[in-house]
Amino acid sequence: MGDPYADLDDLVREIDRALHLLKKIKGAQIRNAEHRDFLRATALGWFHRRRSDVAQDIGTDLVEQIDIPYRTILNAADKHSSKNTYVESAKLAKQTLIEARSRALIPAPTPMVPRTVDSAPNFAPLVPDPSMQSILQRRWDECKRCIDAGAPLAATVMMGGLLEALLVARANKLSDKSKLFKAAATPIDPKTKKPLDLRQWMLGPYIDVGHELKWISSSAKQVAVILRDYRNYIHPEKERSHGIALSPDDAAMFWEVTKSLTRELVAMKGET
């Protein structure tokens, strides 16, 4: 069987390439035959190669939503259609593909699944400082309170902060931190071309480097990346432009992932 998440991830990159091409094209209409062929091939890639592979994992509703912008692109490529038609369709395709990618990775929990009541783990093996242990305990409890109160965005923001703190703690346990700066995913300062100071790292690099150093599994990394992306909807304009609102079920799913990642990081032995 194929990997629906990987298939959808490829589709997101393909539609990004189409958007990049469209951005470079001048004029109100797409007349160049090569450009139209490229856009036609992008749409056909969904219908001929990917659609059937991912349909059973994301559901008929999302498949039909994805069909709409790709069909518009396909029809537009048969004539001198406006650039705006392609751009709007490609943006809609990307938005829906991202939603489908999330669904393919972890199905949303059913409404009958009760909210979690798990207590916080013992953070001492990962964080020796008692005051930081207390802070992490409070953050854990606040995540639960946000979920129980039906505040999914607040819960997701809190979970992202908790996960980042745990990854920072994991990095701090290394007596030899050189491996953090030798990883392929290490963030580089664009001006100096040298690795960024750890104090400048954001959640994304910690997730990527943590996976590379085998702190977290591949599946855990994929879900952590989605959690990171959804956390960014704290910005109202991003939520408006993407048309995505977090639901209580989304937060419940992220909470299960956060608990699993927390235990994974706390239970690790040694420095690596």
C-alpha cells in the first residue's frame, strides 16, 4: 500500500510549483502553450495518479472538494483563461490538500471518545530543575483545562509551547551539543551562513533535529509538524485567509499526540 500522507505532501509541493510559475507570469491571461501544458499536467496528476490512492484514507467529501479546483485548472488549460482563475484554483487546491494531509495522518476522534483525564508525567528525568518541573506541570494542566472548556485554539497554542519546552530540555541534557549543530536540519543564519544559536531556534527546527537525532519517531514528527502549523492560527489573519478553524476534535487529537510525545521524550535514557 502507498503512503497517503506522502502522496498528499507531494501534491502540496506540486501545487506550490504551479503557484510559483503563475507568480512569474506577466499578463492577465495564460496564453503560452508550455505554461498551459504544465498546469494541465499538474491537474491530471491528481486525477490519474493520486486520487484513487488517497480516497479511502481521506473520505469522499474531501476528495470531491479537491476535484473542484483541479477540474477548474484542467478546463482553463484548454483555452486562454485568466491568470486569476488559475491562481484562485491553485490556492483552493492547496488549502484542501493540507486539510486532507492532516486527515490522512490521524483520523479525527469520534464524538464518543471521552476527553482525556490523564495526569502529568514525572518531568524530573528530563528536567532536573524543580521550578521548571512546576512550570511544565502547570502548562500540562492548562492544556487539559483548555480542552475541557472547549477552547481548541488556546489548547493548541499551549500544547505547542509545552512541546517546544520539552524539546529544549532534551537539547539541554546533551553535554556535547555539537551534534545539534551538525544535523542536516540545523537552521542556518542566512547572513553568517553558520548555525543559529540555540536561543534563536523555533519549534520547527527542534522537531526536525529531534527526529534526526532519534528523539522522536517519524510518525510523531509528522504530527508534531501539523501541531506546529495549526498553532500558527493564533494569528486571526492567517485563520481568515486559510479559512480553517480549529475544532474541539482537532484539539483532542493533538492532545493525544502531545501526551505521547511527552512520554517519549521524558522516558528517553542517556543523552542521545
